[in-house]
Amino acid sequence: RDELGRLANLHKTSGERFHLVTVMREAPEVVLPFLKQRQTTLPVLWDQYGAWSSYYRVSSLPTTVILDQRGRVVHDYVGPSDIEILLEHVDVLNSR
């Protein structure tokens, strides 16, 4: 919840350089009012059964996973993401 605003701002400024998606396990009737209240348009993937969390071995929230264009994990870390570090990894992907 704390990093949602920072991630939403990053998403707004990303243009076509990269795509940012948030994965949530909470029900849409919980998540959608929360996002609406914060006036964010950050894309959300509803992971109802934990398939994506399992696939990427997410054991704690928040977890940030950065994928390359082929869907391979480039970087992942547990805890609130540091936007500057996230941008550094995205810039490396964009330069490939």
C-alpha cells in the first residue's frame, strides 16, 4: 500500500518503454475501491488462486519481479521497491 503511489507514478511516466503490472490476491471488490480512492490507473492482475505468486516464488509481500522481453526474471526482491533501483534495471532492459 505504501509503494502504490510511487509505482503508479512510475507507470504514468513509463510511456512505451516498459509495462508495470501489480499482482494482487485480494478480491476485486476490495482492490477496486482501494484503487479508485487513490485515483490510480495502475494495471492490476488478480491472482485469485496464487498461480502467478507460485510461478515467481513469491513468499512475502510486497515482492517486485522484473522480467525481460522473453518473460525471464532479471531481478527480484522482497520488500518495498526502491524506485531508483527499479529504474536502473528497466533502463538496462531498454538498452538491450
